[in-house]
Amino acid sequence: EIVLTQSPATLSLSPGERATLSCGASQSVSSSYLAWYQQKPGLAPRLLIYDASSRATGIPDRFSGSGSGTDFTLTISRLEPEDFAVYYCQQYGSSAITFGQGTRLEIK
Amino acid sequence: EVQLVESGGGLVQPGRSLRLSCAASGFTFDDYAMHWVRQAPGKGLEWVSGISWNSGSIGYADSVKGRFTISRDNAKNSLYLQMNSLRAEDTALYYCARSGGGGSGYYHDAFDIWGQGTMVTVSS
């Protein structure tokens, strides 16, 4: 199975700053089948980015995804108060779908 | 409104069985693959199992293979997870999720709709 490693584990930033979250794969992710999800306490995950760089319906354009192969990035250009949450990457290019362990984005 | 509602969770003793259900509404159920994803208390997300629109393609995480069985009834717009030989480490919030339509498999699409989850606690 493909192991996804997210870094950093915790990111402390202030509103208005730029956030860069990383997701590394143990082997190449087929056809960039890589997604990013946001999860807030007590709520289900929400799809942000699919196919590495496509924004899901209704997602603000301050969220962007990039990367291919084994290295992927989620960028939030200017943090809003509602963006502080846990973010997960997921690969769905192989029959054993896997998630990263998550990055907690907290207010500095 | 597109919606997924899970049910069937509860407290169960180790070694016993439980069946989870997920009721779908607001979309054409048999156009989509479906999945179960779990989250242990305070932990991250773990994909459990997926099933294609016609049940022709099914997959499981190694941690549940041989113990859990996923199924669906397109006539009832419902997804199921039969969980046998439950262990303490199966304790988690179990989410039902939808992935994109098209294709004969259950993977190659992200999970765009999620339910709110049903809690399973395995303890004596």
C-alpha cells in the first residue's frame, strides 16, 4: 500500500498569512489521484482538492493544490479564521486507498 | 439535498458482530461508488472498504479483510457494512462516503459527500 506522510504535523500561523502543507507518498501516485480534505472538530471531512489540483465545488480560490508523482502540496494563500482545522491528503489511485496522518493548522 | 445518513453503531463486546447501514438520498445512488471510512477517537482517517456502483469491484483495508463485508442495495439506496469478530481497535466513528460516478471500479475518484458518522465501541 502507498504510505502518505504529511508535514508538518502542526502548523502555527496567523490569519492573513500563507500556509503550505506537504504530502509525500512512498511510491508514485497514479495519474495524480490525490485529494485534500479539511476537517473541523465534530464534523465530517470536507473535500477541498481532487486530482492533485482541481478545486471541489464551492471551495474558495485561496485553496490550491499542486504536485505529481510522490510530492504534493496544499497552499492556502491568505488564511481566514475559518481555515484553522486539520487537513488530510488521500490517494485513490490504487485499490488500497490511503490517507495521510493529518496536519493540524492552528492559530498562532 | 444530497445526504448520507449512517446508523447501526453502538456498544458491542469483543468477538461479536454489528451491521452498519448508510441511507442515501438526493442523488442517483447507483451512479456512484461508495465507501466506509473510520476515525478512532482523537486519531486520523482510515479507509475501511469500497464498493463500485454495481458491486462488481470491492476492496478492503488489510486491517479488516476477512472480518468485514461491504454490500449495497441499489433498489433501497443503501450501503451496508457487516462487521464480524470485532476487536477493541475497531472502536471508531464510521463514516459513509460517496466517490465520483463513472467507471467500473471503486477507486480513481475522491470522496465528495460524507455522512455524519455512527460510533462503534468495542468493549467488554
